[in-house]
Amino acid sequence: MVRSYSRHGPTQVFGLITSPAATSYTATSSTDSNTYAFVPAWEDVNVFDVRKGEKVGEWHVPGGREEVVKICAAPRRSSSNVGDGNEEEQDQEEEDEKIFAVAYADGAIRIWSSTFPSTTSSEGYPNQAFELVTFNGHKKSPTALTFSSSGQLLFSGGVEGEIVVWDVLGEVGLFRLKGHRGGVSGLKYLPHPDSTNTGAGVEAKKGFLLSTSKDGMMKLWDLDSRHCLETVVVGRGEVASLDVQRRIESDGFEELSEDVGPKGRWTVLTGSMSGEVKVWEVGYDDLRKGIRENEDGNLNRLIHSIGPLPLPNSSSNTHPIQSIYFHPNSRIPLIYVQTSDKTVQVVRMRSEEDMEARRARKRRREREKAKDKKKGGEDDEMLADEIKVEDGDSTAGTWLERITDYCIVRAKAKIRSFSLVESETSGTLQILLQLNNNSLETWTVPAPPVESASGSVMKKLKALAGTNGVIEPARKYSVEHSGHRADVRTLCVSSDDQVVASASNGQLKLWNLKTGICIRTMDCGYAICSVFLPGDRHVVVGTKGGTLELFDLPSATLLQSVQAHSGPIWGIDVRPDKGGLVTGSADKDVKFWDIRTREVAGEGSKILTRLGEERVIKTKQLSLVHTKTLKMTDDVLAVKYSPDNKLLAVSLLDSTVKVFFQDSLKFFLSLYGHKLPVLSMDISQDSKLIITSSADKNIKIWGLDFGDCHKSIFAHEESIMSVGFEKGMGHDGFGSTGRGSHLFWSIGKDGLVKYWDGDKFDLIQTLRGHHSEIWSLALSHFGDFVVTGGGDRGIRVWERTEDPLFLEEEREREMEQTYESNLLSTLNREDRAVGSGAGGADGENEQDPDAGGADQAGTEADAVKKQTAESLMAGEKILEALELCEADAQTWRDYQESLAKAPAGVREGLLPPQKNPRMTALAREGDPEDGISGAEYVRRVVEGLKGPGLEDALLVLPFDRVRTLVGCLDQWIQGKVSIPLASRILFFLLRTHHHQIVSTRHLRTTLVSLRVNLRDALKHERDILGYNLAGLKYVKRLDDAERIAGVLEGEMDEKVVKARIEEGIKKRKRVGVVA
């Protein structure tokens, strides 16, 4: 009989606030005015209400294990509604629905739609998020993301130095830009100066893209021509950060604006790994003219260098500038720069009023110096010329002179990233700091005054400053209660499996296993081991300093702290009779402790008896009393009692395990065989087996009768930190509730959790989920789950499921995963030839350069393609559908030949062939009774596939099936169904297999039919689209007329009416329907 086991799977992850793998993002909801933080949590994205410090959402990909590396939000949508309060509610709903692009370490980019409803979802989180589409184009991890102004285009840069342009609405990759020799560190979209947004959110011109890379270069790309216009060397070292801001020039003065003006420029900031910040400018006129020759015969420059940004201590700062931002509100002249591990420097750009006052002070000082020189007897004319020259130079004030210090934000831990939130309700600005110690902090910075006629800017700045004359930011909120600041070093589960205790360096936390909520937090030392005492009301923690700390959980207080050892306490275990515990330390001592109660010093509480006598009752509390000590020859690394309370096992630094009798402490067995010290061990419930795990990556299974080694298993790729027998399960592996299970778990520094059979010595299951080393392991007392914690500061729960597990099937599944991984690596090799458009043996690409696919070798633009497991499955589905279509067509041709050859009397008896059952299964209402055609079956199969991977799925088709697919496309177009899909597939096939298609005689008739029918079909689609757009414009005009009429009738004040009309016109400019 085939033996089966219970399958385990991940169910919960708690204790994880944020991971240092990606940057965070903040957004403000217009419905409740709360600020929400979207932060990476390894493979998930957590959403926190910053004000409450609560987790309100979690974006999880089922089965996903790749960590999040980048989060980017699409621009907010604008509304064209004008008039009453109903439009404001609609605007709030639209603003509270945000689109996010989340990049993962495997190269995938997922588009999420996030909302903030007022009611909680079925999972208990107010925030709801839905995955819209997944893009696969990067072969390695993406490092930069940005959206276009309308949010239709998404730009992503990867470690390989390539930039991919995605069409979010079309759910397809447009092209790939190659040019950088290092990982892309920053991307910023620059709209074309003459472009305007249409009502559908589509730019008339694609515009430009700025990119920086670790190769020290900054490139300006033209998205229409798909070429790099200019490349500049930024400076010393790698470029780490990039940000831009539009500056508009109008009527002789300069202002910051989000609208595209006739004149203006882009101000660009770049931060390098050497600590240098540089300022650049890109002019509108230069972008309009493009690259041309000057009078000198040289090409004009599009990117102009302004110079280094004068930051405080900039000459001595060598810390990488990981983040640099302009303030999102262009009216606030602030720049935020991360100048060190724990500080964010905020600098202010002086206004014109400040600059004029500064120039006036400078001229006044120069005049005073001139007067002093005149008294010294110098020539008057020479002094007048000097003053005139200095006055002319001082009025020319450069952009760099506008920079001045504002304030410094100092965090208590290293800053991974920071994001900015615009607060319109108060005079403060919010900065969200994502720290490396698994916490978030929100700081408020006083908003700088803007230039106005109501007083001097300098006077307002002095009013904002404190008593010391310095503007001080304030820490307002923090999210740190629901996670550890350091690695989770030890875990223990209560006897009823309801609570788990976790401890790290400085903190002991209690968690509700059902909800994942932190119940208690207590300060402790550097915890290494811990255990629940009988009753589950107390936890004992052994620290690195050698102290035993006894905590009372209901009151969250430290009852007793005993200096038990002079070295770290590496092991602790409760005696099976529940009367005491044992500890082992690096001071070579094994100490035994009794659990007793003692009276607390104090007056106590007074009560009256029934006889009226007054009695004093002393308060009693639990305590640990040292009873005896067992001296060892080496450092003690682990201790363990046998469940029958007869034996005590002690692991020593000499790589041996000594077994003693528990009552007399006489020596019984010595287990030797490990090459490195044993870090953990456990004894089975029947007290017959002991398993030991060592830093030599091996697990050994021993018998406790004679100390013989039953099996030595090479279990992990790194040191094995902990092992434990499963409790509450029978050793037969069929899920019985009897005692004596020989199934056990192991964890290691390789981040894997493994499930073993101690009788058959087989690996049952490998669980992956941790992104760092695993330090601690705790098992359920009923065998229902296992809890692990490690260096990623997350606590993961793996629960037993109802699904059975068979070893043969599990090994086959693992082999299939390995085969698919190797196959995908082979298919995604850059030197692999695909179709007729791939390069030949000499490295040249024979494809037509006018085709829109992969260009000639060495060009800057290329097609976006990447094979994934999903695309391979989609290709197999298309291939299977084409085979059924070809078989159906062949069957029908055979039937026609039989009819032609058969005599006249026999023809009536020949029945038409029956359709394949799969074709009949896809039939819908209104289809022919005899079933759909083969071409229609292929169309419905293709329509059921996801759009982004369609081109990758078509790459796996052999050319004989490509011919079948071209014939199906001709039938679709003749029937005028799925014209956009048919056009997309046809154009891709022509780009990929151009030479073979045009050289195949059997396809000439089909190609001629396609040329004629496709033109008519596309013209018909264009007419329908134009008709619909005209109807939408007409409906919009009627709606605007009704709203304006309602405003005119309801408002009698002429000024109010004009203001409402102007507000509506501004909104219509931002969102208009244009054919």
C-alpha cells in the first residue's frame, strides 16, 4: 500500500511591517483624509493607516515567493465634471481608486487597482486590491519604474540595463530600449512640449524619457523614434537617484506648474554613489528643435549642466545619495535629499523676493566697502567702475544661488527610503521614512511661506524657527508595535496552541495565532532561547548576557531576572513533570531550576473573615530557584529532556552529545559523529529516537537504547539551526492522534523548512517562503502547524491541510519544476534564434529593418519578449486548438472527396462528419446546431488567454501551425469578428516569420484575401469608433449645458457664477474627448 502524508502550506505571515528590498509609497484618501503607506513586505505589499498604526491591507499573489523590489503609483485621475457637490463625491471615489505598478525580483511587473471602501472586506482589511494584469519582459529584477502623465504608458528599467515601455491599457509591451551598460537606477517621463492629453488619456505625442544608470550615464530618449538623443556623463561613480520638475516661463516671470506651457524647461536632479548632487536643465525649445548643427558645425546640446547642488558638508559627504525628490506640490520650493544613513536633508529654493533682498544686501556691503576704500585715497572713477561691474554681476543670480538650508530629519535607525505626502489641510508637510529595522516613521515639516504681498518671507521663516533659530521637524506617527526591530531568534507555542511568543534582541512579543495581532510587547535582553511555563501565564527567556528573565504575561511585567550563567544561555527546556527547567550555557554549566511561588515584599491586602477578624494576605508570584549544577568539559549548546523524564541530553562544543540519567545525572551514552557542534536536538514522544542537527549541514537519527546512529542525512545547504519531532501524530504517517510520531521538521540558514520521515528517512516536503536565514522553530502541541522565524523578521505559520501527499508525486512535481526552469532559461537566452527574424550565424539580423519587431543587431530598440511558464502553457493551448482545427478541416475535405467519388445513389447515405467534442463544448447560444467551425474554436481559445503573454505564446508555434493560424485569421476578418485581436496576431506573425510567409506559395491566396478584407474591416472599425466618439462629445455637450444652466438658475451672484464656469472650463481642459 502506498504511504501518504499530510501536506502543509503557508497560511499566515505576521510580525513583518516592511522589508528593505524596495521603496515605499504614501497616498492620502479624500474620503477620510487619512494617510496610507504602501510598503513592501518581501513577497507582499502591506498597507498601513499611518495615523492609527494599523495594517489595513495586504496584496498577496497566490503561490508567489519572489520579493517586491519596486512600487510606483500612476498619476491621479482628473474629472471633467463641473458644478454641484455630486461631482465632488465622484472625484473622491476616482481619487481613492489608485493604480499601482509593483515589480518583483523575477522580472514580473503586476498592475494592481487599490481602493479604500468604508466597509471591511471579507478578509478583514478595509483596503481592497485586485491584480489587473501581469507584464513579463525583464530577465532580471526591475530597478526603476515610472508612469507617463496620463498613466497609459509604464516604463521599467532592470538590472540588465534595458528599459521596457509598456502599454497599460493595451496590456502589451511596446518595445525595449538598449543602451546602458549597468543597471537602470532612475526613470522620469518628460511630456512633449506641444502635446496635449485627449479625453481618453492618450498623449498625441509620446514624448521623451530620462534614464540614469550605474554606468554613470544619463540618457535622453525620444519615444516616438525609439532612439537615444543624447548621453551625458553625470560624474564620478554610479548614478543612484533621479528626479525632475517642470518650470514654466510666462509673461516675463517664472512659476512652477503642472500644465504644459509654451515656454519652459525641466530641472533635473541626479544623485551619485559618491555623495554628489548635480543640477541639469532640459529646455522646451531644445526638445522641439531636436538635434541640429550649430553655426560651428557641432550638434546642439539638449541636456545642459548647471552645476553641483550646494548641500551642507557637500565637500566631505561621500554617502550615496539613494533618494532625492522635489516636493510633489510644485508651489512648495523644497528639495529632499538623503545625505546619510539616518538623515534627510531638506533645502529650500529662495523666492524672487529673497533673491532681490540678498542682492540688495550684497550691493549695500559693496558700497560700504567702496566708501572705506575711498577714505583710503583710491581713485573715485576706479571705485565707481568696480561697483558698476559688481552690481551687474550680482543681478545675474544663478539657479544655484537660490538653494539654502531649511531643516534636517534625523531618524533613529537607518533609512531605506522615504516618500512625501502633500497635506492641504494644515501648514505642515509629511515625510514617511521606511527604516531598515522593520518600522515606519512619519515626520512633519513646517511648510515654508510662499512669496506674497502679505509680508516678508524672511520674517515668516523666523516665525517658523524655534528658540535656537533652527526649523525643527517633529516625529508625529510611527508603525513599530507589530514587528521586531531585529532578527527573531526564538519562538515558543503555548500548550493550547493559541498564542506564540517570539523574542529578539531587546523585545519579547506575544501573538494571537488566529488573528496574527500582537497582544503584548515587553523589553528583554538579547534573547536566544525561550519557553512557556506550565499554565501558559509565564515565559522564561535566556539571554546572551547569561540572565534568565521571567515574565508575567497578563500584566506584561518582568517578575524576576537572575544572573544564571556567566556566558550566553544557548538552551532551555522544561522538565516533563512540569516542576522545573534546565539551562545550558557557554560557561560549561548545566543548571537545574525549580518553579516555586514566593511572597512579594509589601503590606499585602487586608480582608475580613466571617467572624469579623482582620487578616493580611500576602501576594504570591512565581519564581525560579536554582537547585543544582552539572559541570561539563565544553560549552553547552543545547539541552533536552526525554518525554518519559528518564534521560537528559546535552550538546557540547566538541561536536558530541552526552546523555545522562535525569534523576542521578549519571553518564549513559555519548553520541559522536558530527564534524561540527550540534546546534539543536529533539527526542521523540516515545523516547526511542533522538535527532541532532549540526553546523556540518547533516541531521543524524540515533537510537536511545544503545546510542547507535540509524541514519545520517545531508539535509540543508547551510547550517541546520533547529529540529523538532512532530507532536500529536502517530508514527504511521496517516494522521492518527496517537503519541510517538517519528515525523520531524528542520530549518536552516538556507531559508528552507523541511519535513522528514524519521522511520523511512525520506524527505516529505520542502517549504519555501523565508527570504533570509531561519533562526527559530516552534511546533504545535497537536501537530496542526509549525511556526518559523528568522532574519527577515517575519513569523510564518505553516498549517496542515486536508490534501494528501504522496512521495512519488511530490518528487515528480519537483522534477517538472526543475525541467521548466531549465527550459525557460534556454528559451530566454539572448543568443537563441527565434523565427526567421533572428540573427544568423554571422550575428547579422536578416529581418526587414522597417518591421516593428526586433531590429538589426546592435540597434537601440528591440521587441519585448520573454518566455514564462504561463506563456508556454498558452502556446500549448493554441497549438492544440490549431491541431483540432486542422483535423476538422482535413475530415471535412475527406468528406467532400467521398461525396465527389461516390455514385449518385450513395451520396444521400453519406452523413457529414461529427464535430470534435471539445468544439461542441465551447458552443454558445445562437451557434449552428452542428457545432462551431475550427477557425471559430481557435478564436475562442485565443480570446481566453491573457493579453500580455500572447506574443510569447505565439513564438513556440512551428511554422506549419503558423500557416494554419494565418488561414484562421483570414476567416475571422471575413466574418468581421475580433478585428483588433486578428490584426495584432497577424502583424506579429508577419514581423516574426516574414521571409517564410512571403516565400510560401500556399499562402499567397490567403495573403491576397487578407490584404483586401483587412483594409475593409479596419475601415469599418474606424467608422464605428468615430461614430461613438462623436456621440460621446454630443452627450458631453448636453451634460455641460444642463449643469451650467442649473448653476445660472441657482446662483444670482455674478462673481460666483463666473467662478463656477471658469472652474468647469479648467477641468474640461484636463479631461476632454478629442477624436
